[in-house]
Amino acid sequence: MNAPFDSYVLLEGEKAEEALGKIAAELKTGTVIPYIGPGLTQLTPTEVPMTPETLAAFFGTKVALPKRAKGNCWASAQHIENMKHRSTVSTLMSQAFNDGIAPTPLHVYLASLQLPMIVDSWYDATMRSALEGRGDWGEIQGITRAGIGEDRWYRFYEADGTESTKEKADAWKTVLYKPHGSIAPAKNFLISDADYVEVLTEIDIQTPLPEAVKNRRSERSFLFVGCRFHDQLLRTYARQIMKRSTTTHHAIVDPAVLTKNELKFLTIQGIIPIALPIDRACEILIR
């Protein structure tokens, strides 16, 4: 066991599988909210950038980036926005995420459960694709406030992609929450540093979070699947979305790649790491 785990619980082997089996049962009752990241979607082979680092690399193939921006997708997007206009950032994001990705078996399974909420922390539309065929769900997406001339932090979309309202969202069986935006249905992207300035200023008081999200997280726990927390922005969003939910959560992790900041975050936030390969974890969750 690695030293950073000495004062914390790391579930491995049979204990990990047993714990995840119990979480799978709770998932069916709607008491656990899946918080999925690009690490899940990566189980489907794709050329779409599925990490912040590969997205930054994609930007670097399109625009010459300064050293300070290389490897950081948010700083890369900000440089492009400064040098070439916001429309160029939007165009490149559309190019990066234009190709559809076949949902994994876990995406399909989650879509079948009629959960109160699913949080999806990346820009692809894979979870939306898995939900197609149902008409009782809708999507809430974070949006950039730059240049829209509106005092809005997010937009609502029906299952068919038409824009909706807060009142209708309250009645959805399942809310798909995309805090950073998505390629579909309207190409909303929170991606540049400037996009996040206002959000991070007010996120501690929860203003940028929709009421539907606040309501549906209450008395529920989170299961993180395919997520990393090696960037401060990712940690901030996860922490604020979890706020005022239950006190114990779980995350599927690979201990070999966890950073000290990730370990610290997991400990402070009461997230118990389950050390299982993600494909094995998916098998347990859907069996």
C-alpha cells in the first residue's frame, strides 16, 4: 500500500468487489448518483480527445501554443481565444468532439435505470446517445457567459434536443447534468480560462449550479467512474456538485496513477477509493 493511503481506506481485491456489489444494489434504488468521466467512454476505441491532456494536444496540432499553455487544455483554449477569437475555439471544439462514440455497456445500463440524475464531466455526447429512446429525461448544460448578453449559467434541453425551461426540468425522471457543456445538442462549451472566471468566483455559494441538481443530490451519494482529480478545476467542480449530499462517496481508481493532490482530495471529501480496473468495475455494476 502506498504511503499516502496509510491514514485512509483503500478497497482492494475481494473487499473492493464486495463494496462495489453493494453500491450496484444501491444504484438500482436511485440512492447513488453516477458521476462519469471520460475514462469510462475511453473503453470504446475513439480518436476523440478523452483527457484534458489529449485535448490540449489536439489544440496544439491546430495552433502554435506558447510553452505555458502546452498540456493544459483550458490555458490552450484561452490562448486561442485571445489570439484568434472565441469562434475559433468553438470551431476547434466542434472538430474535436464531432465524431459520435458508441456507448459502453455501462452507459446503456445507466440509461435503463431511470436514475434521478447522472453527472457527466466531459464534452462528448455518449451518455445522451445512450439515453435516446426515452422521452422522460432532459439535460442541463453549463454554458459560457461570454458575449451572450444574458444572466444565465446553464441551459435546459429536452430529450429531442429542443431548449427547455427550469419548470419542465423539475418534472424530468432523469436529469443528465453536463457542468462543462457538451457537443450536443447545441455546442455549449466551458473551456477557456475566461469561461471559468465568473463560475469559480461564485461556485462556493452554488449560484452556477441548477436547482434541479441541488435538489436531486440531497440525501444521495456519488460514485465516480472514469474520473480523475489531478487538476484543480476538476476537483473544484466535483466538490461543489457533491456539496450538501451525503458524507460518504466512492470512486473507481487506479492507485498507480493517483497524484498526491488526488489522494488528498479523496480523503478530505470522504470519497473511498475502490481499486479495480474500470472494465471489471463496470461488469460488477451491471451484473
